[in-house]
Amino acid sequence: MRRRLALLAGLILVTLTLALAWRFGPALTLSLALAAPSTEGWVGRIRQRADREEIAIAGASGRLQADLYRPGRPRGALLLVHGLSRDGRRQPELARLARLLCEQGLLVLVPHFDGLAAFKLSGREVEDVRAALRYTVTLDEATAIAGFSFGAGPALLAAAEVPGVRVVASFGGYADLSHVIAYVTTGAHGFDGHRYVQRQEEYNRWKLLALLLGFVQDEGDRRLLEGIARRKLRDPGEDTREIERALGPEGRAIMALVLNRREDAVENLVAELPGGARKALGRLSPLGAVARIRGRLLIAHGTADDSIPFTESLRLAEAAGPRTHVALFETFHHTGPLAFWTSIQQQTRDGWRLIRLVDELLPR
């Protein structure tokens, strides 16, 4: 009798394992490759070929150069929107992700957005992403879009205006740029009555300055601020006080905000920005737009992110409603996994979260 029960239990376990492998096979394969690049070799036999070609598509501000990854048997199309990166569409991890997604059967379009590549936001990014998304919809009826970091905001805003999008994903994105400014300058953030403080890297402060340059109307101030940002991004310890003394009112307001370290001063400093800058910050914040997104919304964030706080993703999820899938990763920072000394328990939980998230992103 015991042998029969053991045999039955074994059969049930094998059946469940096969069912899970069948159900989550593609997601498991892709998640393994993302989390452990060394596994790519032994899963290679079950992947499709991925061919990359360079194309140009019509954007709102001119022609957008893009990479299109074509699988042998397409079963959906996906637009990837990169974040603040000099490499843009050719950022190594993004290009690898595009290839891996293509090997799972997705047509993957990765445009190069000049503003994001230059660490700037002006509002034109939303129009360019919208144009790229409309092009992606023509490639396949099962269309998705995924935005990363500061590229997630324009991606969400564009997705709210373009019909026919199956899945919209935000990875390490933001809800309100004023909250991101407060976080980068003071380390403080919060949500639903909970307050958190995280130590900030000085480098992020100068990334913020570069990001705000697109909102500066005064040409002289913009040129001086560009010089400060360029020097500080090269070496945050470089002395730029002489340049700062030459700034006009608009430039001084920007620098006061960037240099601020007091949580209680952020609101007033944002209010003192030029009107055009304040309007641009509101226009680029997707919090009010996510409720208009028609497709399934996937939101993921690392709780150790030191560039954009994870509470911004919680804010997005609350505004979007119950059709949202949220994944908070305990072992991830802004750009990827933390060092290997995170606990096995945390890694296991995050592994399952990643599999579920990837499963939602891939077409059935």
C-alpha cells in the first residue's frame, strides 16, 4: 500500500512539474537567461533565431533610427523604450534583452531617442514614443510596449493615447517627476503613510541637472548649466562655483533645486522654477494617464533603486487599478540584480516574481 501511495505521489509530482514546465516554459527559459547569462548555452536549442536590422521610422521630431529584431516565426511585437543612456538603443543589457525576447518569438523594435541618450527630457520624447508605438502596432496585432527608468514615463504616456496595445510595462519607472526630484536631492520618499530615506549618490544629482536642461528657456543659462553638468558628470568633485556665479535667475533656480538637501524645501524650490519648467514636469508625469491605458499593465521595481524610488511604482499601480500586475524585487537596484550576498530566500522569491512577470509580457 505504501509503495502504491509513493508511486502515486511521484506521478502527481512529475505531472505537476511537466504542467508547470509547459505553462511557464518560455518564461522560465527567458528568466533564467536574464538572471544567469551562463545558462544561455544549454537552453539555446529551444530558442528561435534572432536577426537584427537597422531601420528608420518617422518620429515627431524627425527620422528615428531603430533596431528591429526579427524571429523566424513571430507571435507578437514589442517596443522597447530605453532610459537615460549614452548608448541608447545599443546599451549592452538592453540589446541583449531585445535579442532574448526575439528568440522567444517577438518582433522587437528598439528606437534611439536622442533626448534620453543625452540625459534630457523635453516632452518631444512622448511624441516620438507615440509615433514608434503606432508603427509597432502595424507589425503585429499582439503589440506590447516596455519602458525602462526615465523612458518608462514617456512610454506610459504614449500607451495611454494609442489603441490596440496588449501589454504596457514599466520597469523602474516614475509616477510624478517632482517626487523623483525630492528623492534624488534628499533621499526621502514615501507612500500610503510610510516614509523611507535612502542614501543618495552625488552622481545622481548631476544626472538630474542634465535632465532638467531641456526645460531651461534662457539660452545663456542653458549653456552654462550644460557646462556644469558635463563637468560634474565627469567628476562630481569638480569645482564649478565660478560658472554658477554667472547664472541668471532661471539658472540659479535650477541649481538651487539640484543642490538642495532639505526635504521640507523641495516643494517651494519646485514652485520657484520657471513656469515652462513646472508645466513640463507635469506634462511628463504619467500618474494621471495610467488609468486611460487599455491593455494589461505590468509594473516592476527594485526596492534598492537609488535613482527612482520604488514607491513611485506603487503610486502608479494604485492609480491604474486592479488590472495591474506589480512586482517589487528585493534583490534588484536600478539597473539589475544586487551582489551575490543577498539571501537565497530573497533570490528564490524574486526568481518566481521574475518568471510571473515575464510570463505576463510574452504572448500566450
